[in-house]
Amino acid sequence: MCGFAGWVDFARDQRGEQAVLDAMTDTMRERGPDGRGTWLGQHAALGHRRLAVIDPAGGAQPMTAQVGPDGSAVVLAYAGEVYNFRELRTQLTALGHRFSTRSDTEVVLRACIEWGTGAAERLNGMFAFAVWDSIREELLLVRDRLGVKPLYYAPRPHGVIFASEPKGVLAHPEFTPALSPQALHLLLNPRLAIAGETPIDALHEVKPGHVVRISRRGHSESPYWQLVSRPHTDDLTGTVHGVRELLEDIVERQLVADVPRAAMLSGGLDSSAIAALAARSLARAGEDPLVTYSVRFAGEERDFRPTLLRPERDAPYAALTAKHLGTEHVEVKLRAEELAAAAPLTRRARDLPGLGQFDTSMYLMFAALRERSTVALSGEAADEVFGGYPWFHDPGTVWRDTFPWLGNAPRLADCLAPDLRKALRPAELEADRYATLRGRVPRLAGEEGIDARMREVLFLSLQGPLAMLLDRKDRMSMAVGLEVRVPFCDHRLLEYVWNVPWTMKRA
């Protein structure tokens, strides 16, 4: 999975800045425990920490290729996985490219050399990467379509600083972190963030599905992918078949790895479906049974209290599902004192305030999983894609003229001092962001009623709420050197399900 950091400065020679690059790179050590590399050129410096998943013997980074008559360097620092790398490798070989490793990293590098910014739209996977072209003196920062993998950058007068996590940018001596009062709303409710925003002044996140280009002329950002609304022509039977066919292919691709794999299993529909498809795929290939993991809290039989989002305990259902699927099931039992002790580790992983025990419980489960596996499949994001949360099905919440996922819940901003609340006007800010995002919904001509409103509601859930969920998953997993793959975030599945009418989704 990996992590990387670096910077470009067109006003000075970078080749003597090894100490700064080392400091930035080493902030990524948890993301990449298996290897470390740096590259320095006249105007660019790239550092990388590697978590070896495909071709452990090859694929070291930063990876370079010599191009042009004078053998100028094109350099790649990359994090994530590209699941169609084998098909792309075949295409690139036919175009004359030669490969010296079996890694997807080299495929991404060669794709960038061949297709430039057009490479991103050919990649299927979760990825973030920086590629420096010495000939053009140009840096590209690229992020996957749904923002599964993070990538941050801070524009500078003569270039840019970038990293997989804010801590990598903060390690550069020319970046001074600061929080303005206007950033409090993002700290108190990160789900209100609009793509690209961070609470730290002058620090941006590459938007999902976007490319940031940095050259001597400055920097620009442009999309290479976006949701498109179009009529859905399949009937219910055909739609079910289409979703099943897509998920089978997605899970099959995401099981590709040269390291041990596992799956998270809560016993709910989303994780159970992924585990079932993965277990069947491994059985067909004659491999060992899938290993599944669930969390159980000490004393939960006595202390559990049902809520709307969690009406029953997970552990019994996870155990029943694992037995039915024939997986090797591991139940991770957590105690209150373990959760408290893990809090400082999760805060470091977050860089900013987090979600308390929601972070620590996930961190400890991932740490237990990492003892045997390097890759895990997760059922996360299915509720956002398919509309599975209870509030999706509550008309009073759905038709409220605000973010439906906020409902009538108290806002943390209500806890601010009266004078600060008056100055920041959080209710107005919330309303403005709701109007802004609602205006960006890719609408379908002629659609009306509940189908039109649910298109808005689902779009809103695919913004800040999904970004927060994916960020939590990435930070907690990478803090223990674990790669978590999310099949429900495959863009092909989202493109298909996005256009299935709500009346059919709830059928």
C-alpha cells in the first residue's frame, strides 16, 4: 500500500536536500514497513515507504525510467493497488514497453509515460501517486476516483510540497501549520468538508478523481472522472444479475496478492457478501480457506444496548456466517483498557482529532489481523452506494431540507462559546454547504419524486460522509501496515448502481 512524500522547487537545486527528504519520508514509516527509498533531482525530491504486496522482490520505489534521447528520468512514487495491471501490462508491451518487474508499480509508471494524464482513467483500483517528468519539468499528483487513498499538497511560490498524510507535509521546514477559526467546523464535523478541503491553512487534498499538475507556470487541477446520470434500462432481475456479476469480478481481482489475505466479517449483509464471494473464489482456486475477523467487546453480552444503527450485537451473526461459509474465523476480543491505551496511537495516525473508540476499536482489530495477513477485504461503503442506512428509508429525514445524515442530532458547534458561535455562524455554513453540494448533483432529465430526491440524498452521502469513512479506514489500517481493499468502491459498480432507480433499490 505504501506512503510517499516529496516536493518540487523550480527556484533551487534539490540535490543537497537529503536530510529534509529523509525527515518527510520517515513520517510514513508505519505505512511502509517493508522498504524505503528516496530520489533527488535538480528540482524534485521524492521519498517512499513500501508495504510489499505484489512482487515483493521487485517494485522498489521511487521507481524511475529513462526516456528520450538523453535518458531523462521519469520518477514515480505510488501508493495503492491497480487491479487491472495485468491487462494494462499486455497493452503496454504491445506498444513497445519493456518490463523488468512483475509489479503494478512499473505498469503505472509505463502507463504515465505512454498516456500522460490519460493514464489515470485507464486504471482500476485504489491509488494515489506522484510522477515527475524531468523532460517536461512537470509533476502530476493523481488520486483514485472515490478517494480511497489519500494525497495532500501545499502549493508554494515556486513549486509544491506533497505527501500521503499531512504529517509528511508538516515535516518540511518551509511549511508552518496553522488553523484558522473558520476551520473549526471541519474539526467539529468533518462530514461537512467539500472535496479538497482540510482544516489546516494552505493544505489541500487532491480531490477524488482528479489530477493536479505542477509546472513552472503554476498548478492546476482537473477531473478525469465523474458520476454521470443516465437512464437505467435493466429490469429488476437483470439488475440483480448485473450487480452480482460485477461484484464477482471485483472480488476476484482484489484477491490478487503475493502475501496472505483475509476479510473482515461483522455478520451484516455487506461484509458477508464480500466474504462469501472471496471464500468461493479461493475454494475454486484450490487455496486454503479464507480467514475472517470480527470484533467482540468484553462484557458486551451484559452491557450491549441496541440503537437504530446497531440493533443487535455483531459477534453472534459473524460466527454463524463464518460457519456457513467455512472460513477460519478469528474473534478479536477487546477490553476497555486496551481501547484507552490505543488512543494516542490513533491520534498520531489521524494527524487531527478523530472518532474516539470508533478509531481505537478499528485500529486494534487491524493490528490483530496484521499478525497473520497483509491484505484484507472490507464491506465498507456499501451503505453509501446502495442506500443501506436506516435514515435512507425514513421519509421525514429524507425530505428535510438539509443533509439527511445530520437529521435532528445535536451539533458539536452548539458547544462553542456564544461569541464564537455568533462569529462563525455554523448554521449558515451548514446550509450553504448543503446548497452548494445539492447544486452539483448530476441529475437525470425527467426524473422526479422520490427517485429524484434519493439521487440527491445518495450524492450527498458520497461526499463528506464517505470521505470520512474511507479516511478512517485508511489511517487505522496503514498505522499497522495493513492494506484494506474496499470492493464496494470499485467505480464500475458505483457507475452502475448510481443509475438504478431508488424504487428498484428498495424493492
